[in-house]
Amino acid sequence: MDMESSECKTYTLTELEQKDAISWITLNNPQKKNALSATMISELIELLKEIADDENQRVVVIQGADGVFCSGADLDWMRQGVDQNLQQNMEDAQLFYRLYSTLFYFPKPVMVWVEKFAFGGATGIIACADYVLSDKNSVFGFPEVKLGLVPGTIAPFIVKKISFNHAKSYMLSGETFSAKKAKKIGFVNEIVKAENKEERIKVLAEQFKKNSPEAITSTKHLLNRIVDNGELNEDMANLCCHTISSARISNEGQEGVNAFFEKRKPYWIKD
């Protein structure tokens, strides 16, 4: 593909537009606030692999359709986890982890544009990006513990992004935080008005495109190795996936999820 040409492909729950060596990936399920389902995650992984092998594509931008980034895990998929066994939940968790690992080790610059909110699994995408822009009114959070669950697959990537201290604070409290706070703790790089986001992203993309592709890949690899106390290896993946999978079939995990869907308080909240 010529670097100046434009191509747009629509998948089931994602959309890919490629123009001027920039691959724009849109999470495209606005009816569900662009929630992450097995289908969407699988498509994202395949798209990223395709772009990684395309020498004409230099930068990736991930955004959500209709002015919303992503609400986290798809609720229907989350509901199914209550009735699944440990192995089935492990397979779900491993799919999430595969997405984050693919993004974290992606050889080209990855930017994310956040609007409205990013919760749970959506924050994993942000944590693995190289540059994050957000609207000033966006809200972030890790609500898993409120449901009796554990932010297992996102945890190592969040810790690398915002430090152990901030990760503990927000993951254990479940408290939401603003774009301003997200920028202060390093979760977001820049706050931009929605009407200016495309122009700003293109300026940043042009800056990335001026640099050597091989040098960028090598620099990303070096930085990832430096920040790793240990590799994001199979043992780490198994630990993270097993922790969230066990939580989903635990008494409190099932109570928390059921209480959420039944619009009631879980039993551990005392009036």
C-alpha cells in the first residue's frame, strides 16, 4: 500500500482506517459503549499483528466510536463467567492478557484517544500505549473489587504505567479518577479538547514518522526490558490469569457479579 493512500476496513466490532502511514483502529460497538468482548479482543489482536507486519504503517491510533472510548469488559460476557468453570475463565483471561501483551510489545508507536470513560479492561489498553490523549471530562477506574473480582490481567501493565503506589490506591479502593488526576499520575500524557484531537494526533504521528522505524522498535524493546523487574513471561501470565479466573468462580466473585446485574448491594456491604 502506498503511504499516501487510504483504506478503510470494517470488521464485526472494530474498524481499521489506514492513511498516511497511520492505522486508526476504532472500537466499534457503541450500543455497548464499545465494551470489550471476545470477538472485539480477537479482532484487535489480529489487526495489530497485521499492522506490525506492514512496513507501510508507522503509527497506530486506538479510539472508540461515537465519542466513547470503552466501558471495560462486555457485560454479557462477564455474566457468562459466573457459570463457567476455572478452565473456561482461564481461557477468557488469557485472551485479555494476550491483547495487552501484544500491545505492550508492539514494535511501532501506539497512541490512544480517550473520551467519556475507561474502566477495567479498557485501562489495560491505555497502560500498554506509548502516548495517551484524553478529553478533560474523561473518567477512569478499576471497579473489579466492587464486584468481588480482581484486576488480574491488567495489573502488571498498570503497575508499570503508574507505579505500585498509585496502582494500589485505585485498585484497592475502586475509586474513579479524573483526566486531570490521570495526567498527574502519568496514566495520561496530554489532555486535549475533543474537537482538536485529530489534529493533535496527526502532529504527534508526524513526529513519530520522522524517526527510524528500526530505532523506534529497538528503543521500545530496550525501555520495556529496563522497566521489567522480570519479563512478562508465561509464569507472570499464568499468575495473572489464574488470579482473575479463580476470583470469577469464587463465592464473593459470583455474589458481586450477580448483585451488580440484580441492581442490589452485595452481602459484604452492610447498611
